[in-house]
Amino acid sequence: MTAPKPAKPVSAPAEGGSRLPARIVAVPADREGQRLDNFLLGQLKGAPRSLVYKLVRSGQVRVNGGRAKAERKLEAGDEVRIPPVSLIEEGDKTPPPAGFLRRMEEAIVFEDARLLVINKPTGVASHGGSGISHGAIETMRALRPNQGLELVHRLDRDTSGLLIIAKKRSALVELQALMREDHKDGIQKRYLTLLVGRMPNGTMSVDAPLHVGLRQGSERHVQVNAAGKPSVSHFSVLERRGGHSFCEVLIDTGRTHQIRVHAQHLGHPVAGDDKYGDEAVNKRLREQIGLKRLFLHAHSLQFRLDDGKTPYLLTAPLAEDLQAALDRLG
């Protein structure tokens, strides 16, 4: 089956060649504190994030009559100028396939009035873009068309495990506050991973700043660099299998590719990692135990809402393909 071509965003002309007028949207009270880029993504449904940033950088988006940066926090009553943008289809735009919708419905592991949590399968992007038509958030919105669902955080496409989606703006704001580094009671994030080689017993902590760079084709590549952002990971060996180390990782920060780069920094890269890992070991594990992807799973999330009054402990068992590969290690 050939994947549908992504929509091409363009400024929409009116009949006769004149441009449609921009619209002015007042920021409602429940969107106070939201970043400008995220507010625009909600207003320009289906527009890729790259287009939103282009509109902001070019000055086509205005806040209270003035230019603004994408990260600006909006206040209730702010007037946002939104330029005319439409999505012209380059091919037939289709909803997520029925089988994929069922798969994502079955991936829901927790839901209440304000949160929806899925055990994201590997290979599914957190959100669409860059040629990906249907990410996790777009698919869940298709399943729940009458709910204003928003991603609280993201997982790499190859990483499986817990992904939180907010059903209410108030929950999104509170969870994002918990994720800030200066919050004394944040979100405890624990992952399960298989590291190449024999890690020492106990817990090894890595406190190494990470810097995100770009390679050819805008591919992100992260490295330990003093110019980067502070990053802390704690690796604990749970058991050893076939000369490798099955570990739990607690992260104090949530940087791009953090666990993968810190594991590489330790000299024990994540098994199956085709970006930061050991190519020869990956090939051997693929042939011997059928490990065909990154061995990294977001296993547990623990936090409190309502100013600490309501505790949450969410867990997702190790993905079946990773458990099968682990069992074959003996």
C-alpha cells in the first residue's frame, strides 16, 4: 500500500487572485501560559510545525500588533494575528487505517477525566510531520474527535512505552510545570533498556551536558559537550543476560536522545541503537535473538497533580518483542 502524500501548506488566495484577510484570534482564558507555536498549531489544524515557525520568523504572525517569538507565553486576551493558510492536498488525504486505529485504541493503558495514557508501540511517531501522516496524537484525535487532546511530552519514534496525552488544558499546564527542572516535585521517568556489555553492579549516575547538533538532511545528532544543557541519568543493573546488562534508567532531565547518548558515554550503548550504538554487536543480536530495533522502553511514570493531592503511578510492561529478545539471551 502506497502511503498518501503529505499535504502541502500554502497561503490561500481568494477568488480573483487577491489574498484572503488574516484573522485576529483572542487568546481564551484556558490558553493562558501556552506557547505561541503550540497555540498556532491548534489554530492551523494539519499545518506542520516547520510552517508555523516560518510564519512566526517572517513576521506574518503578530501578537497585539507586534512581532513575537515562537516560545512566547501568551496571556488571556492577547490578540494573535493568524495569516491565511490552507492545506492543498497533493494526493488523497486519508484518515488513519482502521487496523492502526484499533491498534492505538488497544494501546490505551489508563484514562480518567483529564488524562489519556497509551503504551506507544515502536515505530509510531509521537506526532506527524516530516513525511509521517499519522502520529500517536493525530491518531488519538481521530479516535476522540470531540476532545481537545494535547501531547504532554514526546517519545522517540523507535522507543516504546508510556506517552501522556492531556484531555484538559488545566492538566496540560500542571504536567508541563512538573516537567520543568526547577520544580521540586517533578515527574519520575523510568525506562527499561538492554546495554551492551557488563555494567558494574549497583547504580551508575551520568551527569554530562548534552548538545543537539544537525547532520546533513537536518538529522539530529546529540553529543556530550560542555556547551550543552545539564543532563542526568541513573543506570541500575537489574540482571545480566548473555554478557549484556538489562537495566532500569531513572532520568532527572528529559533531553533529546538522553539515555542513548549517556549509555554511549558510559561505553555501554543501548542494544539495537543504529545511531549511537555498536554496529557489529547490533548485527549479532539481530541474527542471534531477533532484536530488530532499539531496546528502550518507557516503563514507569510517577507524579502528583492537584498540588500534590492526587498521586499517579503509571506502568507499561516491557514490549513483547523486547521481552522475547531478552528471553532468547538466556
